[in-house]
Amino acid sequence: VRRGVAASRHPAAWSYAPTAAVSDALSTAYLGLGWREICAACAALEGCGALVARAQPAWMDRVRSPVRQYGAFPAV
């Protein structure tokens, strides 16, 4: 049932992949996937990784990182 609201579990997500099209598709998919599903997708696709922002209050940033990472992002 569509209610006009994006089905997003995370406030933001980024990805890297061998091609821009795959990277774009993955970053969009990551918004609706759980962390275990994101890790499984990255493991299944060679050369892919994820950065996913957690939805947490600002005070939690001192306790745990507000961003989760899977894979090593290439240096820029």
C-alpha cells in the first residue's frame, strides 16, 4: 500500500561500485534495506561498498559513529 512517503530506513546512503549506474542503484536500494541486507549485497557484488547514516540523536554521536561502513572506500 503506497502512502506517498518514501520507504526509507536510513537518512542517507552512499555506495561505490565498478560503474556509476550500479553505484546509483545500490545507494537507492540501501535506503530501504536493513544493515545485514546491505552487507549481503556488498559481499555478493565484487568491488562494491556502502556508507549508511544512522538515524540517531546527536548525543549518540559521542557513543557510536553516526555512519556505518562496509568495504574500504577508495581514496579520492
